[in-house]
Amino acid sequence: MAVTRLNGPPRRGLTLVELLMVITIMTILLAVAVPLVRPGFQDRNLREAARQVNVFLAGAQARAAELGRPVGVWIERIDDSERGSRHAARLYLAEVAPGFNGAWLNSRVQVDALGRLVFVKVQYQPAPQVLPDTDTVSILNTLIAPNERFTIQLDHRGPEYDGLRQPSGAFEIKIPWGVPPGAQDGGPGLPFAITRGPVRSSVAPLTLPGDSVIDLALSGIGATGRELDSSVAAPWVATPVIILFAPSGRIDYLYVADRAFRPFAPLHLLVGRKGKVVNPVAVDTADPVTTNLADPTNLWVTISERTGAITTSDNADTSQLLAASPPPPYDPSIRLKAAREFARLGVQKGGR
């Protein structure tokens, strides 16, 4: 049986004008859609950045427990400019070498009246006597540079004393409660362990995604502390912030500029946006919402100074303070205190 094919109207392609119209419509739709989608990606980057910071800190704690000596996180400032020194986007591991106990098993240390270390060794044959330990001094001159800080523990117990190698080459320490018995100048000396400051590890760093950064100008200790802001320690200093964890997991020392100290309250790190890093004191009081402190999509990563527990919390919507009637004068310390209190009591997001 023959099949009859019905031919419809002839097909034709799009004309150039029609194609241009389609492209124009698609361009307009993309131009409208991208701004709507972009905040979602930015918020996702912030959440991911806070999660990565949390995990990186916890990894340093685990490493310290594994090695049985302090391990930390080295927060590298962007550069030494006013704005660059106030934020960081890259984190490294920071490690501490094992303690140095001297060149010999019988190496000892004395402390003179000026707080300078005198290295000696005890010789028992042919008669007991205390001799200068030039080998230990030679090794320390190689290990510790002038103006470099270190800590020393005497007799393998008690506190660790802060020390500094002076430009003259002398090793000086601060002992606030007097020299322990046996370490006095002219005495037999005590065994010791010298620990150098942390150094940046060669392990690949953590780079925060997108435009996410740690806003160091607004990070710090307690309710309103801004110890990490470079302008507080020294104008636009580019030295890193180092959080050093003890094997127990708690914060052992916090290094900022040329100081090393133990935090007395929780340490708060604000994960925000690079474009909102400003001097919080000099910000335009007519438009304070341009700061990371006023952005409720930002997140706080908080470390307990006692237990080392790490939590991630929302940033309080401090713009509500301006909605009061009458609104209070702009005061960054008031907004900072409100945000950190909210972070301290906030719901944990993936922390521990």
C-alpha cells in the first residue's frame, strides 16, 4: 500500500534580528539574576570559611596532643599597610621545637643578680667542681638570634620564665618571685629546658574562600578587647598573630607583635568580608553598617581560654542598636560587647 507523505510549511531558521533579540533578553535576565544569587554564594563562602578556621584550629590542638608539645596556628596579615595589617586570609601551622637541655647530661644554669643566665656544667672527677659550659653557650648562640624570645623551665618543674637574648649576646630572664634555690649565682646550678618561640610550618596553608577574611581589627579577648588590631600594639605592624595550643588543648600563649601572653578570657575571631575591613574607631558614624561588626551574616569563631573548646556562632545584628529611640551615639565598644556576648551565648554551628 502506498503511503502518502504530507508536506507541511517549509522550515526556516531564526533571522539575525530574532537571534539578537533572544541574546538581549537572556543578557537582561542574567543581569537581574546574578545580583540575587551572588549574596547566597558570599554567605556560603563565609560559612565555609568559618568552618575551615574551626577545623584548622582543632587540627592544631590534635597535633599538639600527638607530639606532646605546643603547636599553634599562625595567622598571616595581608601586608604592612594600614588596611592590610587589619585582616588575614591565610593560616599556617606553627610548631615549637623540642626543648633544649644543654650540651651535656650534667649541664646546669645559674641566674646572676641582673637576671642573666650563666651556663655551667658539674664535673665530679677528680673532685666535684662547677665549670663554665662553653659548649652549651655555643649551641645557643646558633639557635637563638639576638632579640629573639624564649622560655626556660628550671629543674624540670614549676613555671616557665620568659627570656630574651639581648643584642649584646646575653640571655636574660624575668623571675618575679626570686631565684629558686640552687640557681643563684655561684651555686651548683639547676637542670633546665629552653624552648624557642613558634615558627611557621612548611605545610601548605589554609586560604579562606572568596572574599572571606579574619577581621583582626575587631577580633580579640573578652568582651571588648582588640588586642589583635595592629594599631593597638604598634602602627600597622605586619607581624603575625600566633595562637599556641598546649598538649591539653587550652591556649598556651598568644603572640601579638613582640608580646607573648596567656589570654584571661575567651579569644574571639570575626570571620567577615574583605571589603568591610575598616578602622572601627574612625568609621563614618553616619554609616556604621559598612563594617564587619554590623553584618549579621558574619560569624564568630571563639576559643575558650580554659578548655580550648572551639565554637562557631552568629554575629549579632548590632544594627538594631541604631533602631532604638532615640538611637545611641555610635560607639564601637558597645556594639562589640553586644556582638561578643551574643557569640558567647550563641548557638553552636559545627563547633565542639
